[in-house]
Amino acid sequence: MSKATNRKLLGTQGFEPETLSGATGLPEAERAAYANRVSQARMACGFSSTGGSSAAGTLPEAIALVRRAVQITNSVAARTDGIVPKPVAGIALGLAAEATALTDWTLASATSCYDPTDIQGYFRQLYWRVRTWKLAGSVSFDLFPRKYGFSPDDSELPDGDVRSGEARLDFSTARAGTEFSAGFGFGRSREKLDDELRGYVGPSASIAHAFSLLPKKSPLTTDGELNVKDGEMPPRLVIGLSAAIQVAVDKRESQDTRFNSVKIQPHLDFLINETLSFRLGIPVNGEIVVREKKAAQEETPTTPAKPAVAEKRALQWTVPVAIVAVLKL
């Protein structure tokens, strides 16, 4: 980018912040580096980097001084007719229209001479090398559907009663293509309307790391920095593993294990660009299944005797025979 191009004045743009506050979550060193880059950008565009001097060292400062001088001259000429020489007053009045136009002039943004994709790429590189943290909480409920009318077994019909409820707290941290997240939830649930709500806890965790999808043509990093082109990240492959379990606080006597459910999924994410990606995953799920209680049957002329069967609850595992693919556009 030439210096002449750098000096473009785009007066319709707003001001960029000179500094970043601590609320951004960035370390002090990174915020200082940002402020230094803004200062360099202002000088590259021909603007003052500090603005603390009273001298007209830049075009915006010179315009401000001229505008103020014209306003003062007009004011004095209007109140002291005959004292200010007429040629001076005439020149000042002639500049009135130009002075009015100058009042609408706005200083261009410090980054106006940078292409938007360059700014986007800079912030992508910034948040690639700086560790980020996220914290989220959620509360969810699941209700039985409302039913009206005839009940074949004379049982109570559900009327929007609570089936389950859960409160969760999750956090995640990421840096340089590696992300780790964990969470913990507490809730209560029941399978049938006449069951009691039973408590459970639900911890979860996941980890993922990004690799170059096309290492020869478009590497993910160069010299330790994120490789961005036109502000966009290169195609990448993300390998990850997620797991979540639900543990019963007060399990039923007929349940063999305290685990209500177990979910494990290794996955591969192919991130082609910001709008096209797809995932290949193998979800392995363990869910509680129930063997119903049956009373003993006596022997009859046509059927043999059958012993009583006790109710039993245990995990049943499901492994897909094909890889699950999810396409995102």
C-alpha cells in the first residue's frame, strides 16, 4: 500500500478506539500493542498520533484553526461595524460559506486507510495467540404434553406436568487452535407421570484441536502466527472428543448402576470456509432400559409354569454401524 493511498480521507467513517479497555479480556501487553498499531496507523494516514499539541501539525488541526479564525472574525465584524477594516470583514464574510462547510467535516477513522479484510485478519491472529475464556449458564425444563378425554386404564392424564428440569454451568478456554470445555449440571427427572422426580448430576467435557487441512497449499500457521488470507482462516481439520454422563443421586433399587446415561463421541470437523463445513462422528450412547416386573404363572394344561420376573434397569449400549455426517452451510 503506497503512502498516497494511505492518506485517503474517508470522512463518513466513525472513530476507532485509540485504546482497548480491560473489559475486552486481553492482557495489558496485547492492549499496549493495539494502541501502538493505532498510533502507527494514524501516522501512516497523515494524522496526529497524540493530538496533544496546539500547533497545526496535520490537516485536521489546520482546518480546525482556520475554521475557528473565520468564526472569530465574523463575530467581531458583526459587533464592531466600522472598527474592523472593510476589506478584512469582506474576506471573512466571503469565507462564511466555506466555514459552514468545514463544520460538517469529520476526521477519518485511524484505520480508514486499511482494507477491512486486513483489520479482520489482524483480530483473527490476535485472538488465535491470546487465550480466551467463556462462561455460560442455562436452565431448561421439559413438560409432559397436555392430554384430554378418555383414559383407557383410568389413570390420570398429564396436564403439562414437569418431566425434567436442569440447571447447567459451562466454561471453555481456547488458544492457538486447541479448545477445552467442561460443564456441570444438576436436575431432576422422571419417566412416567406417576413416578417421583429423582435428582441427578450431569458433568461433561470435550477437547478439540485444529490442524491444517491442506498443509502444502494453505498451512494453518506460518512462523507461529495464524495464516490468514483476505481476512479469512485457511481450510482446517478439527479432531475432537466429547463426553457427557448423567449420574443418579438417588437411584432406584432395581437399577444396577448409578449411571442414567453415558454419551461419548469422537468426531472430525472439516471446516472448508466460514460458511461450509461438515462433521463425521461416531456417537456411542448408553441408555437405561427397563425389564418390566412380571408375576409368577402357574402351570396349566396348555402352558408351563413361569417364575416371577423382577424389575431390572441397566445400561444398553448403542454403536452406529455407519459414521454420522452433518453438513453445515
